[in-house]
Amino acid sequence: MRQSSSFSEVPAQARHQKTVLINTTIGSLMASLDGSILTVSLPTIARELHTGVGLMLWIMMGYTVVITALLLPFGRLADTHGRVRMYGLGFIVFAAASALCGFAESGVFLLVSRLIQGVGAALLWSNSQAILTDAFPHQGRGFALGINQVAGLTGSVGGLLLGGLITATLGWRWIFFVNLPIGAFGAIWTFTSLHEIASIDRGEPFDTYGMVLFVGGILLALLGLTIVIEGGGPAVPWLLASGFLALVVFALYERRSRSPLIDLRLFSIRIFTFGNASLFLNALARGALMFLMTFSFQGLRGASPLTAGLMMLPLTVAIMVVGPISGRLSDRLGSRELSSGGLLVTAISLAILARAQLTGSYLPIAFALLLAGIGNGLFNSPNTSAVMGAVPPDRRGVAASTRTLLFNAGQLFSLALSFTILSTTMGDGKLSGFLAGMSTQAASIGHAAFAHGLGEAFTLSAILSLIAAVLSSLRGKTTPAAST
């Protein structure tokens, strides 16, 4: 009887693993899709809602700012209140906020709705990888996380194509309305089919003071960086200094807290530290890539939003193909060689873009985008598997949140650095017109200035990718056993 029972547990576990993989992949795809789906539609939205450039940038970036600020608090709450419960709540909040976005009649209302949508996305992001890691404790974790990572990366890039297609056929409001049936299905399926695997520290108190310091510091710093993108102002130094000071106080407080929001002891794990350091630098290097290329396709080459999305397909296809393969390979080979090699390929692709003639033949650009997709496909899945597999099971929620926090922060800093370089080369105020889709104004000030700024931005990104590759190699030799 016992033998028969043990055999029956195997297919039950396999079925639950399949359910978890599909469910969390849907959540990751939906949350990442809405991070980029607005990019090619922003000029249309700005015209219909009479939105200024400053508010337009907030609508684009506010979503990611909220996710970045709330990842750690939500990850810690998930460790103490249940990951499945928090994850299912994310679907509900995301779908409700999507409806509000779709019915928005003003730019301010759309911004507030996008911020609420970011709350739902943070609930999804902070729990999906931890739930996956719990469900795949040994063989197959790399492949499962690879599928999940591919969904996230494909959503962030595929959002450009889907946004242009929906805007051209149904109108920009349907960018948000398509989330409603998906969110409702995801919530129902989560609460009826998923169950908690890891033990929950229900009696452990929540670090409220740490949350206030962390969220306040992140918001102040990112607000300052956003103003830099808009052209700067006298408040920028104060905002950046206040945000930095709050984060320093947060780090000091966490060292003495009985129930810290972020477990600094995790950084004593070598794979966790160097894996996350290379992740941050990779995001810093290529976080602005799809934004810069999409705007250059529309501004320099006169492409429509849909055509600009189609021109990004080499990046999307490469990520979709290489991600699962590298995840499967990492289950057998470990993460160091695959991740470090992927970062080197990414550096090569960015170096090519730095020297490419953006108004010339599309083939060299397509080749560089293909290499960028291959590089990121090689890096992300093995790196995620190694980082998540190296931490204790009861800390995977906060570990997953820390990882995604660093990724999102890197992307936001990447936007700030890239747009600051472009603003310097083009002159104050002229970049804003370009971002608003005013290609004729961009032409009047000279495409050469914009192309020169892109070259400098991509050169810096290539250097950052090389540094990331070095840090990735310092994680030490990893094996499948070390990654599980």
C-alpha cells in the first residue's frame, strides 16, 4: 500500500509542477507586457488625452517605479502570509487597474491607474519565481525558470509589436482591456489549483519601519532621475540626496532589525551576490535598448509604431528560442559559463549598435538585435536558476524580490543614463519633442546629433556588459548540484 501511494505521488507532483509553470508564466508575461506595451502608443495617447511630455514620461515609467519600490515589501509579506495568496491577489489588482486605465479620460487618471496596476504587477513578480522554485526543488528548475524568464523578456519586447498592432486596429484603450479576461482567469486558477509548498513564518513580525525607509528612498531617488530625463531642475540634487540618505539609513536599520525586510545575510552567499551584481549591470547596460531602438526607428527612419515593433522581432525571437535551451543546459552544466558567455555576446551586440548607421541598411541592426537576444537568453535562465537555488527555501520570496528589484532598478537607471546622454548631445527640450513622436522636429535639429548620442549610450552599455561578464565569472564554478 505504501509503495502504491508513493508512486501515485509522482504524477500528482508532476501535474502540480505543470500547473505552476503555466500559471506563473501567464502572470510574468502579463506583468512584463504592460511594462512596454505603451511605448509605441504614447504619442497617440498624448494627443488624445492632451498630455504633456512630463506626464507622458511618468505614465511610461511610473509602472516600473511602483514595482521597484514594492518588490521587497511584498516579497517579505509573501514569506509570512503565503506566496500563493499574494500572487492570486496580484491578478485581481492588475485586472481591476487595467479596467481603470482603459476607461481613463485624462492623463492624470491614467497615471494613477498605471500606478495601481504596478501594485498588481509587483505582487505577481515578487512571488512567481519563488513559487516556481518551491515547485521544482531539484531537476528541471533551470528549465522551468527559463520558460518563466522567456515569458517576462518576451513580454517586455513583444509589447512593442502588440502595442502597435492593437493601437492601429482597435485603439490604445484595448491595450488595457485585453488584460481583463486573462487576469480573471489567472486569479481563479491560482486560488483553485495552486497550494503552498514552503513553510510560512506566520508568527514573524513585519518590518514596517524598514518598508517606509526603503520605499521612500526608492521613490525619492527615482523621482529625481525622472526629472533628469525631463531636462533637470533645482530639486534633482535634493531628491537624489534624500533618496540616497534614506537607503543608507535603511541598510543600517536592517542590520539591527529582528525581522528585516531584506535579509542581508543572503549576500554572504557567493552565487547570490555575484549573480545579482551581474544581473544589475546587465539591466543597466541594456535596459533602455528597446526604448532607444523603437524611438530611433520611428524618429530616424520614419517607421510607424507597428513597423517599429516588427523591426524588434530579431531580439524577441532569439530570446524565445535560446532562453529555454540555456535553462535546460544549466540543469546539466551549471550557470557560470552560460551566464558569463551570454554577457559577452550582449557586449558585442551593443558595440555593433554603437557603430551602426541607424539610417542605413537594416541588416546590421537586425544582426545586432539578434545577438542581443541570444546573449540575454544565455544569461537570464541559468543565472536565475543558480541565484534562486542558492538561498534557503524559507527566504526565496525575499530573494526573488531582491533579484527583480535589482533588475528593475537597473532598467530605470539605464533609461536615466541613456536619456541624459541624448539630452546633452541634442540640447535641452529637443529630446522631449523626439520622444513625443515629433519626427519632423527631430529632423530639423539634425539626425546626426541623435545618432551620435545613441552611439555614446551604446558604447557605455557595451563596457557595462563586459564588467558584468567579469562579475558573473567570479561566482565560482557552479554545478547542477550547487544550483539546486
